[in-house]
Amino acid sequence: SKEVMKQMTINFAKPMEACKQELNVPDAVVQDFFN
């Protein structure tokens, strides 16, 4: 269901954000990853 996907994305995105800030990954790389 959409709601489950949304929750998974949110749960996945939080640690991703932390990693991104630690590694200083540009947003473009993250966008590529999600597309």
C-alpha cells in the first residue's frame, strides 16, 4: 500500500539524512539514488 511505502521511505530517509550530512554528499547524488 502507499502508506506502507511512505513509512518505509520516511524510516529509510532519516538515517540517509544523517549519513548524507556526515559524508557531506551532494543532494544530486541522493536524487540519482532515488530515481
